[in-house]
Amino acid sequence: MTIVKEAKATTISVDQSITVSINSDNEATVNQNETNEVNVRNSDSSTDAEERKIQHWKDSDFAVGCVNITWKDDRPSWYCHQNNTRGVSDVDDKVALSSIVCGFLGANRVGNMSILSQSTENYEEEITDNETGRVMVRNKERPKLSCVVGPYWSMNFCITFPLIIGVSGWICYSKVSKAHIIVVVTWSIGTVLLLFSLSMISCRNPGILLRHSQIPSNIQTPEDWRWNDQARTYRPSKAKFDTECQVVIEGFDHTCPWTGTAIGSKNMFWFKTFVSLVCVMILYNVCLALFDTFLFPFN
């Protein structure tokens, strides 16, 4: 009897081991299936997001590169872990601060530039029928950019403006306030114009080109227009695609991190004014700081 009991006990023990092993395998299989389902959902979500991104790029009224639709889509993973669940790809770490701040403020974007203010305008679009050659005109609406800041707005607002205001404030308190009225007036005008010109550069549309699927018919020199693959548009020869701003800018010169934005045809005048005033006011402030007799030229 004892032997039989031991045999039964051994059989029960083996059966329990097999049962536990089978349950463990089943749990592992279920976990693996759940993981596979999550990966499939994330893959589908990523594909849908990429398709929406490309469609938004094609439908844009402006000549922009293929970037994420909203600033929230570019939030870095260390700030917002929801990026992985949204299925958004190609997050640009260079615009991490813009994605956080502008995403929080709900600002729109054009390329890598933030739209702070915009309106709408009516325009006539000409469409040429390839078969008949007839030109048809239809009225449409498009956004009009009023206030735009570039991808380096943080450097402009956190370094350039505070540097100018800080130095000017110290000179005003220690030197200008004791100077002759002519010095006070000329220094004040120069400083105000310096800050105003910087504002006009950093918050103004630098000349973002509207998208042209065809060369405009009213152009006198159509041979000067070129096709740009990055923005899917025809552009004049002096317009260039800026990889940092991710837009085509008319009369593009360069991207200036100190002013926070690109320099193009619509803010070039203010950029030249700003550079000239910087040189003049640096010389003026050095003279005020070093030569006390300069403060009272008529005494």
C-alpha cells in the first residue's frame, strides 16, 4: 500500500508540474500575442500619421517642406511619452523648444516657423486645361501671415533682446540720464529704432513663397522659374528653400540665429537697418561709457 501511495503521489506531482508548465506556456503565448497586437496597432497608427502628414504637405498653400502637421507632433519623447502612441515619426529634435512652447500656446506652423497671427485673403487662381489650353479663373481663400517667428526665436528673445535692453538700461541709468538733452534725445531715438528694427525682423514674414503648381501666366521671364522637389512648387531663381525653416523664401539671404529667423525680401530692409544701428549704437555707448566729457559737450 505504501508503494502505491508513493506512486500516486509521484503521479500527482508530475501532473501538477505538467499543468504548471502548460499554464506558463499559455500565459507566455497570450503575452506575446498582446505584444504583437500592440505593435501592429502602433504600426498602423504610424502609417496613418505619415499619410496625413504627406497629404497636409501637398495641400498646403505655402511652399513648405514635409514636416509634422502640428507642434505637438514634434514634442520630444523625454517631454511627452504620448508621441509613441500617436504614431508620429520623424520628430525633429532641433525644434524641441518650439514644439513644447508653441504646442502649449496652440500656435500654428508653416514649415519650422511659428504663426502667431494670421488672417485670410481672397485671390484668383488660374488653371490651365492641358487638353484645350483654356485658362480658367476661380476665386479662393488662403491664409495671410501677419506675425511669424523663426525656429531660433528662443535665442532672439532670451539672448539678443535681453542683451540690448540690459546694456542700454545700464548706459541710460549711469550715463545718459546725466547727459545733455541732445545726447538724451539722439541716444533714445537710436535705441528705440534698434529694438524696433529687431522686432520687425524677428516677427515679420521674411517672404515665404506661396505654392505654385504651375508657373504663373503673368510672369515676363518664365525661364527663370525652377521646380523645387522639397516644397513641390515652382519658384523664381532668387527664391531658395531654407532647410532650417523648411520653407521657400523669396530673396533668401541666410538664416540668422541672433534674430531668430530667415532673412528674405520682406525683412531685408529691417535687417540692414538693424546691423547699421548696432554698429552706430555700440560706438555711441562706448563713447558714453569711456568719455565723461562727451556727456556735456556744450559746458
